[in-house]
Amino acid sequence: MPNQQSSDAPLPKSLALVAILILGLLSLALGSCAQKTNPERPAKRPLAPPVAIEHRDPLEIVFALSGGWKPESNKAVGLKLVIRNTGNKSFDLEFASAQEHDFLVKNDDGKIVWQWSNGKYFTQNIVEKTLESGSKMVIESTWNKKTNAGKLLPPGKYKGWARLNTIGKSKLIGPLSINIVK
């Protein structure tokens, strides 16, 4: 009686290699049929909101824009400052006044055209806030694309800035680009 192989027997190695080769050629052929993009017109990617990140150990300070920062938008510009304690223990933030922060916008010449604190009054006493390890403080405001005098700004390129007004470490964070179109 001749030696019969059961159907459970593995395929010979050469047959397995042929099967893999055929599958590879099929996938290569199908891949070449896939839709191709036009190299003259790159695919549009959605714009990501501008963000500036600064590290002042143990703090991570993030300044971000939202809303009307896009050139075609008529919306107000959202301004956000997030202060996160990335350290292992609590951290005290000390401010020289009740003005813990500021947001401002400058034109191409570097002139301030809008400032959040303009016309506001703040108590002049030391303010202390404690950020526990892993916690954050979020400050948000909006800018309606008008000057401090209330005039609508003309189309152009502007820069947004933020400042965390801590004692001894107050400096501008940014710039973030804001384009205003008609």
C-alpha cells in the first residue's frame, strides 16, 4: 500500500514560498492601482492652532490661540495660558499684584495694538498661588481684533504674546502668528 499523506500535513517549503511570492505580487499590483495624488497640488492639511511652550522648572507654560487666528476667520481670537506644575512637589507662584498675566498683540512694526490689561486696575499687593504637583492653572481671554481704542484692525500680520507676571520671572511668551484678512 503506497504511503498516503494526511490532509493535515504541512505544505512543502517550496510551495509555501511560491504562495508568499504570489501574494506579494498581488499586493504590489493592487497597490499600484490605488488612487494617486496630484504632485502639483499637495493635499490640504488642516491648520493646527499656534502654540508656544516654555519650561521654567518645574513649570510648563503653554500659550495657545483658538478661534479667529485663522486668516479667513471673522471670529474673535481665543487666548489661553496654561501653567502646569510638572514637578514632584507643590510650587508657589508669587505675583507682585493681582495682575497675574497679560495678553498683547503687536503689529509688524512691533508696536502694541491691543493689550488685555489696558484700562484695567489691579490691587498692588503680593498674591501667592500654590500649584500642587501635576495640577494646572488655566487663564483664558478673547480678543475681538480691535485696537485698545476700539478700532477694527486693518488686514495684516500680527503677533500674539502672553506674559505670566510672576515676581522676578516675568517675560513674554510667544510670538504666535495671527493673520487678519478682509
